[in-house]
Amino acid sequence: MHRKELHLKFFMCTIQSRQLVRTPQRTAGEASTSSMRLQRRPPETDALKSLYTLDDPDTMESKPVLDNEWIMTHEEHHAARTLGIGKAIAVLTSGGDAQGMNAAVRAVVRVGIFTGARVFFVHEGYQGLVDGGEHIREATWESVSMMLQLGGTVIGSARCKDFREREGRVRAAYNLVKLGITNLCVIGGDGSLTGADTFRSEWSDLLNDLQKAGKITAEEAKKSSYLNIVGLVGSIDNDFCGTDMTIGTDSALHRIIEIVDAITTTAQSHQRTFVLEVMGRHCGYLALVTSLSCGADWVFIPECPPDDDWEDHLCRRLSETRTRGSRLNIIIVAEGAIDKDGKPITSEDIKNLVVKRLGYDTRVTVLGHVQRGGTPSAFDRILGSRMGVEAVMALLEGTPDTPACVVSLSGNQAVRLPLMECVQVTKEVTKAMNEKKFDEAMKLRGRSFMNNWEVYKLLAHVRPPVSKTGLHTVAVMNVGAPAAGMNAAVRSTVRIGLIQGNRVLVVHDGFEGLAKGQIEEAGWSYVGGWIGQGGSKLGTKRTLPKKNLEQISANITKFNIQGLVIIGGFEAYTGGLELMEGRKQFDELCIPFVVIPATVSNNVPGSDFSVGADTALNTICTTCDRIKQSAAGTKRRVFIIETMGGYCGYLATMAGLAAGADAAYIFEEPFTIRDLQANVEHLVQKMKTTVKRGLVLRNEKSNENYTTDFIFNLYSEEGKGIFDSRKNVLGHMQQGGSPTPFDRNFATKMGAKAMHWMTGKIKESYRNGRIFANTPDSGCVLGMRKRALVFQPVTELKDQTDFEHRIPKEQWWLKLRPILKILAKYEIDLDTSEHAHLEHISRKRSGEAPV
């Protein structure tokens, strides 16, 4: 699908070409954070050159900007900081709760206050809007402190019958008018958002009724002449069309996978079959992604009912799995699962079938509301924060002619879509299923949903060939530091390769093992149970191939390797470049290879995400939550946390945003002693409020002189008598642990895509009875770019790489840095000259969403 590039208004859009730095020409009195100016740095290094220039050729000339040139005038700054003055925003959560709602509420409150607006909590959803009084209270900056890591919604949610009646909506309008509130942010599902749109469409009539009844004056009616509505989708079901992910979905998957992993151990002990029922109403997303993330034997989803003979097929599948040596079976059932006649398929039905036909010891576990509970994942915290920020801007920019919109996620960007268009398409899915048009329902869910389904069918329903002689021989290896999800990628690659009729080899200990001949053949059962295991089962080393090209070439010939799948981090990428260079000397290296990025650092050029980074991010967040809790108990304490990542600040930045850090020091955004002093002063001021704690993150290589020890000592000295400091170096715990659902699913789909590409490339390179691949596109990095998985030749990525610091020259997540600063109460100058445009859902429905 073609999607035009969106430039998000406010700070989301400009950070890729601008950086927040202090001006050198300031006195000691200007060292506070409030004097920070938004300006360009000169192009100090090629590595960051793209960040210092205006890089949109369609709108402005590309040129470097002088060191002390202002990006925006004082008038523009004043407009940014006064955008909300005289306006009031109300935020409510409605319908079923979802983890991450609190992050969205926090962002709405803090960004609203940042712009000068008054912000109100509406407690208990629409019921609070109808009842008014104490249910609608003004929020303060401190009132949303410590809510980021809490599940559910701290302002309450309720199903409201009163609001469905006009009389209830009249009362709600009265309560808003009396408080001068003309902007409403609704966080909920499609029902809640539909109610908000109805409320908005009736607003003028409701005001007329109130004025006629003498409840409001003509002046009050004039001041509240129109109501702006912005919706955020909070639902664990991920059933809303128009957004790639709804707030709460990722956290629900975390809860499900935690339970599935726990059940797996007991199932193996007793050779049991477990039938797990998950939520989702009429959407099978949770069930489908769970099945991919745990390697389930079967999944039942409402969008694609099983064939008429599914009972025979299921029993045959379970028997074959046991015959291959498996000691357990896992079956996932969506709560809305049906057969082709529309008859419900329940977990009890499946249990009875397995017991009757196969005699297996079978148990049913209905997960229920545990899926809604627990702390939100890092993804949901960041998603909720980004959505909340954009919601405030959409409200404050609204006019009487602006339609109600919903803020959604499109790839790496927050976008605005007409609310009722999204609701209509969502209803079309249900309608298609009711009319038994299941193919149409699958298409309406989007291409990502369909891709998940196709990969699941390959791995769960297709029988691996019995023949020992493979069509082609492909080797799989891990390179670099271990990362959670590597095993899932190897498993997917091996099994898809076998399904395609290939002979698959596994290489132990990376390029070193390839040189030493540490190679063996892998069958279907070889990778059984790998999907949920952290680290690297194959073993991985940072050794590069350049010094061992002769031995590697000899073993490629000896084992008849015709293609190579390299799963790893920056070493995998640079190793690929060395293999390309080595082709000039060794013809044996002229075989196709593909690099699957897998590193906690997320620093591989050619991909926005790397396998393992999400798991590391959640590990950091969990630790930060516990540290913040400790700091809250002791009071007046600041923690300095060092994260991994090499020179890449991805983990520090995203963890800072997800954990609510006061600062995050990274290499990509150079900082000086004045910056450190300003941050200390910021914390001194913070200690005067009711929030007497601080959290500071530092990327391990952010600055060679301002080390973690230096920053700790500085904070300790400058904070004497005001706060005390503690430090914590997280270290290699960030590389360990079981992979998150995102990393499992991402790795599985990357492995499948890589092997499909490999098989096609080998066939394409077959000449004169041998494989000879010597074109640039025969050695690629498979990466996620915005909304698609794409193959990019490693040689073409060289110009996009800062090899000295092992990072890409352009990194999408840098645009999120200002959000972190604003939510931490830094007064920074922002450019509001670029606008996010309202798009239409019709352009989006065929798009490829992230996994």
C-alpha cells in the first residue's frame, strides 16, 4: 500500500533533523533547563550529518545551519507554550480497562499543562461525565506521578447506560459547559468512541436544550459553542481497524505467554495436552499471535473457521507431534471461535474430542481477566505516551469543522484518522463474519494479520517432507552477542527450510564455528521447544570472518552450503560485508546470504527494530520500576542507571520514556557539564514538590569522560542536603531472559521471510550445475522499515553506517527524545510549524503493519 509520509506536528516531526542543545553563549544564571533552545548543531561528524540538515527536498533546501542560529523565533516559541491557554481538556477512560491507559492519561495531563491548558480527570468513564461533581476534578502535574507502571486505569472505567440516553448526554454537556471544558479525550474501544462521536454531533442541540431550560446562559453557550473529540483506542483485543496496535494488546500478550510458558513445564512433565482459551471477543489476534509465540499445535480463531473435517485433522496433527518425540500439545482457542456454520467451538468441546479420539490426558485453562491485569509492557507505555501527546495537539488544533478523530499507530508514527471511518470498517469485519464471508473478514483485518496466519499455517499444518535428500543446502548461524529471540529465528528458519524441501545445517559459534567445521544437520525436532528460550542455543561469538575466509570457503565446499542465514547484531552485518569483499578472492563465497538483525542494542543499519531489543527494554523497565518504588519509599533519592547499547542510545531513550526517567544521556545527543548541572538543578526543584525521587539513565558509551561514576559523584556532591544518589549498572541481565511475545513473533516472521527469499535467490543463482551469486542483491539485510519487511543489499547500507561508533547515521527513535523531556517537566522550545494531516482509513486498510 502507498502511504504518504506524515510529518507529525509539535515535536514528533522535527527531531530527525534537529537536536536539543544548549547555546554556548550563556551565563551561569542561564544554565537552568528552562533556557534550553532548539537549534541545529554544525555537522561535526558524518555519522550524524543527516541529523543536522534540513532533509526534506520537497519543502526546503538541504543545508547545514550555523551553531548559534535559532530554529524558531520567540513568537513561535510563545505560541507553542501558549497553545492551550484559556482552554480546558477532559480525559476519561471507558469500557474495558487495558494496560497502558494510565500512560496515555499521564501524557494527556502533562502535555496539556505544558501547553498552558487546564486538564480535568473524569472518573468512572461516561458515568462520571453524566454525574459530574466530584467525578470531574482538575489534574496537576504531580497527580499523574507513579501511574506509568500501573495496570488498569487509575481514574476508573464503567459501563454507562445513562449516557446512551439523550437525557444523560444533556447532563454530561451541562457538566462540561459549567467547567468551560470544550475538549474531550476518550480512551476506550469502538463502543466508547462511537458514543463520543454521537455526543459531539449532538453538541449544539444539547446546548440549545440547556439554554432553553435556563441551566446555562447565552454567554456560556457561546464560549462552549463546539466540542472537540479525540479518541485513543484502549483495548486488549486489537480489534479496531485503523491502528496497527491498540493500547493494552502487547501487555495482554505478555500475560498470556507468561502463563503458556508456565503451563508448558507441567505439560511436559505429565505428557499432557492443554487447551488454553484467550480473550479477544470476535477478534482472533491474541490467539493467533500467542500460537506463533509459543509454537502451538493448533489455533482456533473466529476470522478463519477450520475445515469441515477439522476434528480428524487436529487429532492427526497431535498424534504426529507426539510421534516426533514431543511430550506435550498446546491448543489455543479464541473465545469467539466458531465453525463454518457459525456454531461456537468451545475449549470443552476440544478437550472432549481429544480425550475421546486419542485418550490423551487433557486439561482446559481459561485465562480470563488475568489478561487485563498486571503492569503494562514497555511497548504499551511508549504507545500510550505517544498517543496521549498527539491527542492533546489534535484537540488544541481543532476547529468547529474538524471531524472527530482517532489517534492511531502507523508503523513508527502517530497519525490521525477520522473516528467514524475507523468504526465503520471495524463493524464491517463483524458483518462479514456474520454473513460467513470469512475471506473478506481476514482482508479487513489487514495484511499483517494475514501474514501471521500464513506463517502459522506453514509451521503448524504443513507436514515436513520425509525425504532425507534436500533440494538445496542452507546453513543457519548466530553471530555477535546473544539476544533473546535468536532461538525463535533459528527455529523458524530451520522448519520453513525443511517444509520447502531444503537440507538445513546449523553452525555453532558463529563464523569461528564455520571456519572450524562445527556444523551439523538439523531436523524438525532439533529445534523443538526453542521458541521460548533466551540466549543462543547454537552459541554465538563476535569473531568476524575476514581472517578465516580460506577455511570458511573450504567448509562451504565440504558441506555443500548453497545459502547462509546469519542471525546477529552489528558483527553479523559487518561480517556480511566482509563476505561480499571476500568474493573477489574466493568463488566459494559467491552464495546468497541474508542477515536477520538480532541484538539488544538495536543498532543494525537497514532495520528500525532488531530481535531482542524489546526483551531488553522490558527487562530495564522492570528494574526501573522496582528502583522507583525503592526511591519512593526512602524519599529524596536519585538513581543513576547504566544501560547497554554500545554507542546506540535506543535502550536508554526508550527505557527512559517507558519508565518515566528525568533524563537519559546518549551518545547521539552530546551533552556538556552545563547540561549535567541543569539536570541537577531540575532535580533540586523536583524535590520541592510531592514527587521526591529521581531516575536518570545513561547509555554505557554516551560520553567517554562523563562516565556513570562521574555522573554519580557529581549528583552526590551537588545534591548534598537535598537528595542522595545511588547507581546501578544493569549489565548482561539485559541480554538474558525469555523473549517477549514481540521478539518471538518478530523473529518467527523474519526467519520465515528470510528462508523464502533464500530459496528463491538460490534458484535464481543456479548456473551451469552450481550456485554462483555475485550481485549486490545476493547479500542482504532483512529489516523492518516503517511498515514493511524489506531486503536491502549490505553494500548499499555502507553509506548509511557510522562504522566507528557502530550505529546507523539516521535513527527513527531520536524523534521521541522531546517527549521524554516534556513528560519530565523540562521547558524546551518546540517547532510547531509542521502539521500532521488527517488521513483516511481507506488508504490504510491494505497496509503492512508491524508484527
